[in-house]
Amino acid sequence: MRAGHDNTWQPRFLPVIVCLAAFMLPGGPRSYGQLPGTPGAGRLGGPQNPLPATAREQFQNRLALEGGPVYAPSHDAPLVVDVIIRGNETVPESEIIALLRTRKDRYFDPEILQADVRRLITHRKFRDVRTYTDPVPGGIVVTFEVFEVPMIRYLKFLGNRAFSDKRLLQQCGLKVGDPLNHFAVQEGRRKLEEYYHSKGFSRAQVSVFEGDQPSDRGVIYLISEGFIERVWETRFVGNTFVSDARLKALIKSKPGWFWVIRGVVDRRQIDEDVERLTTYYRNFGFFAARVGRELQFDESGKWLTLTFVIDEGPRYVLRNVTVTGNQKYTTDSLMAQLQLRSGDYFDLNKMNADLNALRDAYGSVGHIFAEIEAEPRFLETPGQLDLVYHVVEGEQFRVGPIQVHITGEYPHTRRNVVLNRLSLYPGDIIDVREVRDSERRLKASQLFENNPAVGQTPRIVIRPPELQELERLANPAGPGTR
């Protein structure tokens, strides 16, 4: 607020950015040489002054380590007469030679030799690499002794009848050619067991028949499937707030169609159903609700009667509902927007609806960054709580410059096509309801990509003003004036 003016509030301007579906354009960042006249500028390739001798040698060694040419060293160095590979069983010698920079008819360099060893180790097909140098007439012979990591040469399943080998191969996470790792084999066994249990074979057991010994060269899983278990009936005990039919619609552990299609017993799914029922009750104010389950199989062990035991407990009542922090609106006018009142039962859906109503009340008059939070406060008296809505109004904003960004491959849509579908204009007080309506019209126009699954939808983004814009709005007459 400027000195010398009245205390009437002046809304601030806020630009609105209209962002449409974006696509990654072909190409990438480009690098350019130095500008003329800058130090080191000249011909492509760098400075004109020659490198010192030591720097030249470092550059040549670095080039050789990265796979470039090997230059003759300044001092006398033996010539590599031959390179011998030993110990490889499954990895072809040509593949190993391709990774080496120490080669026949090149000068020997210990640093390059060590770089070759590191390169072979990081290739993940060797657990150890040893090198030997033997002087011979005319130079030296370099020998690489490699110790291969055992590879999975075959992968088999024994005892599976319900699922094919192809299906189990997808579930275990292993394939022929992978390193034969004890932990990976045990993890594959665990995944297979978990898959069987999720499909109703709760008694299935998977063991490693081959693949956990150092001498093994393949993996064989031995599977004892047992029989499939299905849900015969789902019951609820102790529920008085809602019917069995409503609770059955919330869970996934229930009889299948004609007791054949789906309806398998999945103990992990049953535990999730317990959590789902508990959350449902607490959303309606039953904060002390507890849900358990009982599993009872018939004599054959194939059919399950699942019983959910529910202890609802008391339903909490709102003793007081209040709003704090409001200045622009009176408390009574805000309370009139709420669905929850003192004496009502707590309801999470209604509380969220009240939060949206309060945000719309402020957002419709330019307070688009108002912060509104709900705080349930539990009391010492059982079954009662207070609900407080905290409001931080923030400042009021008007629409500033509207920037339209249309991206994609060869965009040709005119800017006015987007602006004609907006109900906001520069200088208007921002109304979040109009923002949503404008965004909805852009999506319904079918002119732009609208795929929420991949995050490509027309959208309106409201950007706060920058610091320089804040200073300009606070002092429009320029620096030094008041």
C-alpha cells in the first residue's frame, strides 16, 4: 500500500498461463564453440599452443584408456608380442579381446593393463581377473586368466500342473543367461510361492532342487502345488451400522461366479479387506472400530467360509464446529456453507466437501491461494470431538497477462482459439470456478490431446507474480517515489 492513499484494499494482478498437451520435440541440446575473441578461441579443436610434454603424455594415456589409439611412450617400453586368454568357458574369446586395450604389436603400459582388468570386472561376467607377463625375445606376452561368474544355462520347473513353464518363467524373474546368484535363486523361489498363494494355492510350496550350490550350472524348482482353495461363503458378524450387502461390496474376498470363476483364497487379500473395512467405519466416525476375520474350511479343505467379526464401537458426535482465521467473511456466512454442524455424526466425506466449499468461497473472490485445513480434536469424553477449520486467507488476485502455450509436432492452432474458450479476462478478479469451467471447455473442444493416463491434458496453470512484479505493483510511480 502506498503512502498518501486511502486504506481501501487494492487487488493485485496475477498472470494466468494456459498450458496445453506437450510433446517432446526431436533433437537435443547442442554445444557450440567459443565466441570469437574469447580466450582459447580459434580453429576447431582448442588452443593453438602445443601441450607440454607431461600434459601430452597424460592426454595420450587417457585416450588409450578410453579405447583410442596407443602412442609410443617417450621412454623405452616393451612391445606386446602376444595376448593370451585363459579360463573362459562360456564367454567367447573374441568378446573378451574386444574389451581389451592391451593388444598385440602395441607398447605395454601397466596403467592400460589395470584399466583392462577393471573393464573386465565391470562386465559382470567375471568374478575375478588375473594377469601375467612373461618376457620373451622381442617383448613380453600378456596373459589374462579370467574366472567366470556361473551363468544359468537352463531353467526348469518340476511338479507344476496348474500353470505352464512360460507363466512361471515370467513370475520368477530369472532367465537363461543370467548370473547364477544364490540370492536371486531364493528370490525367484519366494516369488513363485507368492504367486501360487495369490491364485488360491495357499498350501503350495516351492523348493530349490538345483541352483544353490557353487557347482550348479542351472536352476530347477521343485513345486508342490497342493489343491486350489475357494471361498464358499462370506459372512459378517457384529455390524449394525450398514448391511451385509454394503460391506460385501467393499471387499474382494468373496465367492466367485458360480463358485468357479475367481473367488480363490488369497490370505494377503483377506488382510487388505480387513484394513478396507476398518477404514470404511472410521470414515463415518467409528474411530474405535475393530475388524477381525475367521477362516473355516470344510472337511475337504478346499472350500472356505470367511467370517468378518466387527466391533463397531461408539460413533463419534461433533460437539462443536468452528472456523478460525477468517477476516474477509464472517463466521456465520462461512458456517452456512458447511454440511457438518454441531450435534451431527462425524463423516469424512462431508468434511472434505466442506473443505472444498470453503476453498471455493475464497477462490471465487480472488483468494486462490487460501489455505484451509480441518483439525478433528478428540475430547476426554468418549464418543465426542470438536472440528476446527483453520483459514489462512492470503491475498486477493486479479487476472494479469494470459499466456497461451501450444506445443506438439507442428502446432498450428491459433491463440484466439484458446482465448475464446476462456471466461476470464485481464483485470477480472480470479474465480476458481471459472478457471475450472474454462479448463473443462478446452478438454471438451477435442482440439488438443486429452489423455489423463499419461498426464497430457489441456490445463490452466495460475502462476504467482515474480518479485520484480510485486515491487512494480507496490510502487507503480517508479523508484524514489512514495
